[in-house]
Amino acid sequence: MSPALDLGHSAEAYHPLDGAGKDPASSTSASPPLRNAMGLRTSWLRQCRRYKLPALLLMLLLLVSCLAYRIISSEQDAPPMDVHRSSALLDAYEDFSSMRAGDIKMRIEEMVRIKSTVSVELRELESRRQKLQSDISQYNQKIEELKQELLREQTELERLKISVEQAQVAQREAVQRNTPDLALPRSLMPSTLPRRLSPISVGMAASCEMHNCFNHSRCSLTSGFPVYLYDPDEHSVQRRGYDIDGFLKTTLKQTLGYNAHIVKDPKQACIYLVLVGEALLEQDLLRNNRYAAQEAEQQLPSTPSPANDCPVDMQKIYSLPYWGGDGRNHVLLNLARRDLTSRRTNPLHQQNTMRAIVVQSAFEREQFRPGYDLIVPPILGPPGGDVWQECTGMVPARRRYLLSFQGELKPKLNALLPLDAFILEHLADMAKGATQDQFVLQFQCVPATEQQEGDSLPDWTLCGSDSSRKQLLKDSTFVLILPPLNGRVSSTLMLARLYEALRTGAVPVILGADELRLPYAETLDWRRAALLLPKARITELHFLLRAVQDADLLLLRRQGRLVWERYLSSVQATVDTVIASLRDRLGIPPRPVPSVVAQSVFNSTFIPLKSDPPVGLDTEPEESLGPIEPPYASPAYRRNYTILRMQAKEAWNDWVDPFYLYPQLPFDPALPSEAKFMGSHTGFRPIGKGLGGAGKEFGESLGGNYPREQFTIVMLTYEREQVLMDSLGRLYGLPYLHKVVVVWNSPKPPLDDLRWPDIGVPVSVLRAPRNSLNNRFLPFDVIETEAVLSVDDDAHLRHDEILFGFRVWREHRDRVVGFPGRFHAWDLGNPNGQWHYNSNYSCELSMVLTGAAFVHKYYLYLYTYHLPQAIRDKVDEYMNCEDIAMNFLVSHITRKPPVKVTSRWTFRCPGCPVSLSEDDTHFQERHKCINFFSRVFGYTPLLNTQFRADSILFKTRIPHDKQKCFKYI
């Protein structure tokens, strides 16, 4: 169809628009003039279109051609990103049906090339976008780190300000101090021998007391109580035909050789020891029979007559080189061992001992000088060492027999005093009475073969053998001890009965105790270990024994065993107790307890390499846990001259260790609260200077009831260098840390190129004597603080946990305070009854593992010097259980459970080598340890506790403008 026809057809199809959809026939109704005008207009338009439309159509075709050319050109020059839009335009304006196949293929290849180019550029843009996002993330992280570092530096600045303030306070306190700075006392000893004075009469000697017969000038308070022993081989004081028991002589010399008070120079001595007995006939010295002296005397015609039967030659005593004429400051030791019945147990009776102090078992009433002479039990035990195997278990409280007694009065008396006769009759009736209680009361028995009548004094002899008596006492809840007759205040046989009763756990019932003198009565409180009754209470005896409750019964039994083990059980115990008793009278402090001299693993010229520690791993940047302080050692030996004057009863009866002077004790008293502000403020750092507070004020000061102090970390390690370095690095910036002591348990020294983190406090790396877990508790001299934090090398504790544990320990100084709790559980499936070690989660615990626990340094001394050697040997045998042993020891001394802090129950160290606790036999060994330790102690001292310690404001809702004591504790 030609364009003209198309246009004409279009013109013919044109309709006016003003009709707006009306039918043309309807226009007939319009007025004639309007119709004529419209007709003229329509004819004019038709004439114009007939001539002009062909030209307009030509122009339109030309415009379309130019536009198509423009579009094609722009498509070739357009960037790749416009390919989709270009394709759309091409699709809109180009008819591909008229193109050749080759052109289409070329076009397709061109567009594929464009697509690949665009894809490459898109990937490049995406890579650039991701890199920009990574850079932005790194910069944001760095900004956060800088913010944290800013908070940390601000906190550190606050700590430094607090440290400066506290240093100024310490300086003012040092200037204002008006008391001497006490330390380890220096010995001040005499330098001359005692000058010779005139002898004194028997009457004057009988009235001797410490104030009129003892020369105090030779015993300065700072002398350390030097003691000189006359060598019994060089200075024998026995008559001809007598000599001292060889066992006793040798053992005594060896035992005194270990005693810290012995000196070799007589000019320095405060007192002089003279061994006068036990003296036996020379023929008896070859016999092993304890009581053979009297039998030998009966067989020898040349035996001295009873009138002159005194084995001690007093003239030899008067001739001792340092006797000084009157024997002042001399101590005559007469220690019975084999002969317990003859008159020779009291060889100094009716002898003029002048001003010398007499130490023996048997005394007549007119002979004994209270507060001057000293009563000791016979030496019936070994020379020394562990004696726990001689003892009987303390439980059950009630045994088979309520009361027992075996003995026979020898030599027989024609008639007893009425009261004594009534006592025997009543006891016999009580044994036969209609009661469920069982008694063994025998007043006639076949005497032992070695006990024969001779020149013995009337007394209740021992029946049977030592083993038979021990068996009876093991089955006895109480044992009756009758006093010696003829008005004696003490006898060897009576004290032997007391010795055997305490050894087996039978509670002594001493009838007529108000007439007697018991061993070391000046210092030992016998009311805590025995029932002391006058004879008049015999009719109420049964009622009283039934009234004793199990708790009191076990308390009496435990105290009796403590007294027996520490003061009566061996030659060493007796000798040490005699010296300590005399020293206690004079108020002289004992010798300081020896520390273990630390030996560094590095030689004096080697300087270990240092590395920078990681910073801020275990601390919150906005939380200040304490000020930065220079090392401050705990004051030592401050109570040298007061502790045994004010707490002598506790030292002898509770702590049972009056033999050494310790730098500090966990039992030191606390001052009243107002004393910290009125006159005794030195060293105290109250929270908020006394106003109290939380958060910032709490972190600035230690507060509490004791002056400021620091703690030492003791870390045991064995060939785990990297684990050790990581643990040391985490200690950087820890407040109140005084020193770190690393006990190097390996025989191999550390590598030379090992880099030790510089944590701001000294790190002492000590060589252990041998590979032993007991080395964890050695009292090294480099430990200068009371608080000791025992930590495994793989234990990971946050700073706030450590400091909270330290604060809790300051309020419970006599206990183990730590993190991982354990308990001992009773094995119900074992008919004999045994303990099991249990680490399951429980609401009750009895142990805190010392892999992360605070203890007082005092317990390190007790563990090393006081704990039975059998327990330390068992620890070495199993390479295990040293933490259980420490818990046993502390609970045994204090009768208190440990204190657990925070929610920590165990420790995990990712990447650490397998420890000993991962061994399959670990728990089996710990079961055995608990049961073995219980046999050694005679009972299980562990006590249960059902609480743990958390910070006061923990889980407490407080205002938003306030802070808690710790953020997470």
C-alpha cells in the first residue's frame, strides 16, 4: 500500500473530536450558521492535508533513518554497562529478520565479549568493596581497642594515684612510729662460768622456788635459752657398781644433739643438764628385761643394803665443774625406763640437791617443790620418729567395756585406810551390779614375771604383758587410775598407766587427782584429756561415766592422743618437752623455726631472658582491683615476747607446738574496730578511709580486720615450660602480689633461651631437692608473706578471682581458702566401712584442692616438720594426694572445714599436656590416701561445709550510679 493511499484512507477515517463520542446524525440538530462554519473549516483542512502530508511523510522517513543511524553508532561507542539498554533499543528499532546470519553471529560474539568484560570489572569492583569493608572493620576494631586501652590507662592512672596516696600514708606512719620494729631476736648470752657460792642446807633447798634459787642473769630474754649437757661418759655421777642404761644414755645424747638449744660452750649456758638415771646395776645392763634390777639384787650377795641403796653419788654431783657450790641453774635428769617399781625410781629422795631442779617420775610429798621441780612420765617409747602405729583408732566412741582396771597392790599392806578400802569394795560391787555396762575391775592378778616384790614402795603394779594390757585398753572406753599410797604425789607406775591409757585412747579416770601431781601440770591442761575426780566421788563414778556424751568422749580421746604424741611418746618428745617447760617458766622465746634455704636453678652469673607479658587478658579495663604497690613483706617475729605469755595454754594444748618460734601465726588476735582509727592505725587501710563503700572505694583499699599485706604465689612445675610461661604472663599487673616462687621439680634445668615474662614482681625459680609433690609445701626462706597462694602451673584464674580469694582468706587465716571443692563420701557397699574421694558436684564439701588455694605459711612449717613422715612417704609413693594431706592437717589443728570461694569447681587448660590427675589410677589412689591418712591420724579430721563465699553485693540489685565490689563475683 502506498503512503498516499494510506494517508488518504487515514484522512477519510478522520472524525472531528469535538463530538466526544456522539453519533454524526445527531449533529443535525445544530443551528444552520454553526453548521456552515464547520463545513468550511473541514474542507480547508482536507485541502491542506492533500498537499502537505506527502512532504511530511518524507521528512518523517528521513528522521527515522537518522535516528536509526544514531542509535547504531551510540551502541558501538557505549560503555559495557549499557549493553542491556542498548540491546533493548536495538530490539525496539531494528528488524533482525532482514539481517544476515553472519551479522547476527558477529553481533552475538560481540555481546558475549562485552558480557565477559563486564563480569571481570564487576568482580574487581566486588573485591575492592570487600577490601574496603575489611579495612573499615579493622579500623572499627582498632578504635574499640583504643577505647579499651584508654579505659585501661585511665584505670591504671587511678591506681597510680591511689598508690601515691597510700605510699604517702605509709611514709607518715613510718615517721610517726613509736614502737620498735621487732624482728628475729639476736642471742645475748653470758660469757663467764657460774661463780662459786657456798652450799645450802637441806632445809633451804626444800623451800626453793624460781625467784630465790635460780640465777636469771644467765638467761636473757634474747639468749634463746642455751642448754649445756654434761657428757654422761665423762661426768658419771653413779656409785660404783651402777651405771646408766646404755640405750637411754646413747639416745639422750643423740636427741639433745638435734635440739636447737644445746650449746657446746658452758660459758654460754643458761642451764646445765646432768643425767643421773635411770641407774641400774652393771649386771642388769646386759638384760633386756625392763624390771630385772630387783631380781638381780636378790641374787647378788654383794648388793648394797636398802639403807644405802642410792645409785647416785652426791659428792660426784657436788664436784661437777660448773656446779658453782650450790647447784643453781642445774637440772638433774632421772628418767625411768626399765625399773618402774623399786625405790631407785626416786634416788634423790632424802638427798640434798641444793638449788638444782629435779626432773623425774616419782616424788614424795615433802620432796616435791611445786613450780620448781618437774614431773615427767617414764620413757617407754622409741627414740623418736613416727609413733602413730602404736595408737588405736578413736572411733567408735563407745567400746566394749565402760571401765577397766587391772592391778595388784604390792607389797601388801596390813591394813588400808578406811576410804581406800571403801573404794575397792564399791568398785567390786559396781562390777557385779545389775547393769548393761560391762566392767573389767581386777584387783588381784598374776603379776608379770619381771615384777617381783623387793624394796618396792606400795603401789598398784602392772599385770600381764604390755601386749595384753594394750588389748584390754583398746576395748575400754575409760580406764581407772588409782593414786599411789603413802602420800606420794606421783609414782612411776601411776604415770606408766597414764602413758598406756593415752596411747590406746582409753580415757583416764584419775581417782584422787586432787592429791596428785601430773606431768607438766604447769603447761598442760589435763582436764581436757582425763576425768580428774577426788576419792569422795567414787559413789557417783558410774553416773558420771554414763553422763559423758559421745562428742565429749571423742574430744577427750583426741586431746589425750595429742598430748601423748607430742610430749610423752618417745625419748625425743620427753627431752624436748622438759627443755620447753623450763624455758616457758622463764618467759624466753623458743628458737625460730628453721626455714628451707632456697636454691635457685640459675647460677649467680646467668641472667634469664625476659619477654613482655600479655596485657589485659584477665582484667576488665574499667574495673580497678587494687593499687600498684612495691613489694611489702609481712612483718615477722612481732610477738616474740608475748605469744607464749598470753597464749601459752593454746600453744601447749591446742596448737601442741611450743617448741619453735614462728614468724607469724594464723591465730594472731585482731584489734577492736575503733583501734584502727584511734592510736593503732599503723598499716590499716580502711575502705573509704573508714566511711565504707563499694566499687571504686572498695578497690582502693584492702579493708578488713588486719593491716595491709600481700601474698606470694607458689607454683609447682615439671617440664611444661610453655604452660608455665603462659601462667606467669597472666599474673602481670596483679595487685597485692609480692613474689612468685616457681618450684622446679624436674632434674633438668630450664632451657637457656627460655623467655620469662616480666610481670612486675620478682620470680624466684627454685631447684627442688628431688621430684616430689611435697615440695609444694616446703617453707622456703624466700616466702616473706603470711598468705601463700598454692597454684598448679596449668590453673587459669582471673585476677578478680585471685583477689577475692585473698580477701576472704584474710578473714579466715587459719583455714584453707580456695576454689575447687571436693568431699569424702562413705562407701555404703563396704561392710568394714571406707571413705571414697569424690569430685562430683555436691552441696557439701570437705576439701579445697591446693592446686588453687590460699594457706598460711605456718602450715607449710607444720607440713614439713610436724606431719607424720608416713603421710609424706605415701604422697611420694603415689605421686598424689599432697592436697588431701594438707586439708587433713589444717582440719586436724583447727577442727574447722575449708572455705570455698566463687563458683569454680574445676579447671580446664586447653592445649595443656595430660596431667597426673588424668591417669586412670588417680581416683583409686586418692581413695586409698584418705583411708590411710585416717589411720595415721586415728580419725578422719575432715569436716563438711555447705556454703561457699561470694562477694557481698553479688546478685544484689543496686542503683545504676553505684558499683558492686566485683563485676563478676
